[in-house]
Amino acid sequence: MMISVGMLCFVLATHYIADFIVQTEWQAQNKSSNINALLRHVATYGLCFTPFLFILPNGVLFVLSNVLLHFITDFFTSKASAAAHKAGDTRTFFMVIGFDQLIHQVTLVLLLVQFG
């Protein structure tokens, strides 16, 4: 299925807002070691995607799949970035953050193709 550039931009902008702007400091600092912080981050993230429930033909599957895959990705990448941060390894920390975002973006594109 073809996806429009506008829809792709909307999905990626929503991801940025949900993953960075709406995420609280507490969630960001604790999601690597506290499952409740991670669950709250993912719930907040998912709420930001609620417009897609009504916009996309298979919006429910898109949002639920995205939330689940976001949780799985952050479960692992938050632990890796926290370990690098604790070790003072700034380069590895940013490499993990970049990889985390790459995974999220590829996930969003694939889900948009599948369920959009």
C-alpha cells in the first residue's frame, strides 16, 4: 500500500512529540529501571497516537501494534542508554539513542504501510 508523504510526516511528528515533548523527566530518568515509569511513558506515548484510531483504515491495529513495539524497544534501549550514561560514555549513549529512534521510525513506517 502507498502511504502519503503528508501522513508519514504526521506520524513522525506525532512520534517526536510523544517520545520527547510529552515524556516527563521522571519517565525519562526511570524507565530503564522502573517498569511503572516505562508503562507510564508508553501509555502517554500511545495517547498521543489516538487521532490515528480515526484517521487510518486499520487505526486500532496501527496504534496497538505501535504501543507494543514501542514498549519492547524502550525496554531494551533504555537499559543500554542508562548504562552508557552511568559509565560516562557519551558517544555510546547517543549511539543508543539514535538507534532507538531508528528502530521507532522504521517500525512506524512498516506499521503505516501495513495498517494505513
